[in-house]
Amino acid sequence: MKTLINQLMKVRLWLLIAVFWSVINAAGDIILPYLMKEIVDGGVVTGNMAYISRMALIMLGVALVNAVVRYAKNYFTIRTAQGYAKNMRIAIFKKVMDLMPRDVERLGQASLITRTTNDIMQVQTTLDMALRVMIRFPVNCLGGIVMVFLMDVKIALILLAIVPVTAVLSIVLVKKTVPMFDSAQKLLDGFNKAIRTKLSGIRIVHAFNKIGAEERKVDGINRELSDTNAKVDRTMAILNPTSTFIMSMTVIGIVLYGIVRIRDNTLMLGTLMASIQYATQILIFAVQSTMFFARIPKAAVSARRLEEVMISKPRPTDAGASAGVQKGKDSPLSEIRFENVTFRYPGAEKAVLEDVSFCLRRGEVSAIIGPTGSGKTTIINLIERFCDVNGGRITFDGTDIREIKQNDLREKLSLSPQRPYVFGGPLRAVLQDGNPNASEKDMLTALKVAQAAEFVFAPGSGLDTVLSQGGSNLSGGQKQRISIARALVRRSDFYLFDDSFSALDFKTDAALRSALRAYTKDAGVVIVSERIGTVKDSDQIIVLDQGKVAGAGRHEALLEHCAVYREIVRSQLTTEAEP
């Protein structure tokens, strides 16, 4: 809970002010019944109107001040709880942005959304209730019991007998509801994940006539979630009637006992009335505190889920970056070199890359080819420093990339990822994700090179064409070309294309690569692909097989000397030759 407490410390000023006004408000609540007792016993019983008037004015003044104090308490309570929630949302979002992609997949996108919204709201509501109830409860409870003790010890003992009953009720509810709330939150994650998955794959659902089957799956999850929540609600439903019964019996007991004492002239009417008010205050706060304790399990589950995100290992940091290295950050990057690089994903038994060495040079087109799972995309991830090597090193112009600030490192690179993602909005804004300062001419040129000119020159299109979130109104090839154009707009020293031509037909592929050579003649280009036709004209082809470099060179040389490359060529030529 350390990170959650750290976020609370950011609003500690509002927290302290809210606590202060809560204590003052509780003190006002304690004073008012005593003033009423004085009016009855000292004025009404004796018929002293002057005393009644004087005490009534004092009571009115205390009530007015207490009303203002209550408003201040509520205001600063809201400021504290809302401020805490705001800080937590920002902290969780920043943390998620700082996580490695595999950690995001481990936690789950749907779960992260639930944690950022529902879980934070649960903690916020509990904090709000703590400031409204739990700060005042000990003051009102102890203060009320002390006041009753001062007025009548026997009535005070009746009140004290109720405390352990309320405590036992709270403990039983907390123990019973903790596993229920945990299950409910996990089921909510599952429900959100199911909805998100079905919406993302809506075309497949329709294409395979799976609407009914998917509805039944979601209905099953929804039913289980509803049953769990209903079970929680049934357990919580015991609280109010039980607490009300205890409170009513206590007040009735005090009234009956008080009547007997008044009849025996051993108790004043005002003392009985004040005792009833104190008893009511104490029991109301006892009920509210029990409700608060009943909320704790749900908040504890949410807090634990938030803490899980906050303590997740972040992506590589800039801890090793040195100031001296940054002096050359504005100079062009000439080469990227892998030196005996080994990489293993966390928890994996086998390394994805093992003792890999090669050099990527500015002004050249380098291609990386190999079977599925050979480590091609991992190389791109390592260059972008989405993860760090386990052995060996990667250098930019001789400097280990772990000594370069990540922002400076990525200024040298421009990536078109394996799975192109298009943020929703006008095409102009999508391209400016790559370069916010790109001119209209820059964007038009990049679109032409990426063979995406139809977005500009087709009727009803242009840079203001609105694209749907995730590019749902685009074909696979269109998304890839938009992704390529976004990368080209960036104008970097090295362009990384991770299987970015896979959805393009051969004619478009060839035209794009031809235009790309002219556009990037002063930069380095790295193309990851499984197509021989896409890579054969490259200045250097690096062949990967089972995480190792099986060969490197031009197309003709590899055909002669690299068996793995020959097999890839043979299999693709055979496939293309088949009718």
C-alpha cells in the first residue's frame, strides 16, 4: 500500500484541514444535547424564562456555527477524496504508459481499464466515507459516553454494553465479504474483457454466425457476476435492520429505565433527554462505522489491484544514461550495431536471440528475414529499447543504448509496427502523431511514398478525412500504408518497418519500396519481412533461424552460401508457382 499512501500524501493539506473541521463538527454535536439538558433541567423544570432565553441563544449560536463547520468539513472532504482520485488516475495512467507491452498483456487491457475507473472509485468512496464518519465516530462516541458518564453513570454503562456487539457485527461482515468482493472484481474484469473482445472481433462474429453463441457466453459471465453481487448485497442487507434493531432496543431500554428513575426522583428529565440524544448519536455513528467497515473489503481488493499495477516492473529506465553522451544527441546516427546480443523474455526457458551480431548502416536498406518465431520483431523491440538485452550490447555510433536517454534514442528512430494501430481522428492529426510540426507538403509527400495517395486525391477525401479509432474503417493494407506514412513524416535517421508490407499486393509493395529508396536515401532503413520479394533488393539481408544469425549479405551471395535462405526462397517460389 506504500504507493497508494504516497498518492494520499499529495493531498495531505486538504486531508488535515478536513480532519480538523471533522473534529470541530463532532465537538459541536456533543455540545448541543448538553445545552438542551441545561434548558430543560435549569429552565423548564424551574420555570426560569431568563435562563431558558439565554441558553436558547447560546444553543442557536452553536447550531449555526456547527452548520458552517459541517459545510467546511464536507467541502474539504470532497476536495481530499476527489484530489486523491485524480492523482491516482494520473499515476495509474503514467505507470501503464511506462510498462512493457508484455506486462500490459499480463495485467489485461480490460482489467487495467477497470482498475483505472472502478477500483479508483471504490478507494475514493471509502476515503470519503472515512473522513465523513470514521474521524467523527471516535470523537462522538467517546465524547458522548464521557458526557453521559458525567450526567449519569448507570445510563453510560448501558451504552458501553452496545460497543462490543457492534464490533462483533463489523468483524463478522468484514470476514464474510472479503472473498466475495475479490470474486466480484475478477468477474467484472472478465465481463469487460469479454465485451471488449467481442466488439474488437465483431466482423468474425458475424462472418461465422457466432452471434448467438457469443451472446450465451457473455450472458453466462454476466449471470455469474450478477449472482456474486447479489450474494454480497444479501450479506450487506443484514446490516441495516440488525443495526436499527440494536439502536431501537438501546433507546427503548434507556427510556424505560429513565422513566423509572424519574418517577423515583433519581433522574432529571433533561438528563434523560440528553442521554437519549447521545445514545442516538453514538448508535447512528456505530451503524455508519459498521457500514464503513463493510466497505473496507471491497476497497482493500481495489487497493490491492491498484498496488499491483503501481509496483509492476517498468520498461527500461534512463538510470544508466550519462550527461556526456547527450552532447552528441543532435548529430546524425550513422550505425546501429548488435554485439553478441542475447535476449530471453521473463519466465522463458529458451532465449529468443542468442549471440546475435550485425551492423545496420545509415544510407543502406537492411532487411531481416527468417521463419516465424525466429526473433525478428524482438530485434526491433530491442533497438527501440522496449526491453533490454540479457547479454552483449547494442550501440548507436559506439555508445551503448543503455547510456542514452530513451527520448533522445527514439528521436533517431521512426517505427512502423507489426500491428499498425491508427488513433481516431482526421488523417492530418493521425500523421502528426509522427511529427506534430509536419507541414501539409510533408504529409502529402509521405502519403505518396506510402502509396496512400487515394486518401488525398480520391473524391470526398483529403487530409481532413476522419479515420475511426483503431482504423476500423480501413482495410488491412490501408492501415499499413497510413502507419508507414506516419513513420515517414517523422524524418528520422533510421526507419524501422516491422513486417509493414505484409498486407500489400506485390505491385504496391514494389512501388512503395522504389519510392522509399529515394525518400530515405540519406537515412538507414530496416525492413522486417517474411517475403523474399520484399527483401531481395536490400543492401544487406540478415537471416535469422532459431534466434541465431544464419547468414548475412546480399541476395545472390546468400543464395550461394546460406542454406536457410535458400530454403525460404525455394518454399516461396514453390508456393507462388502452384496454381
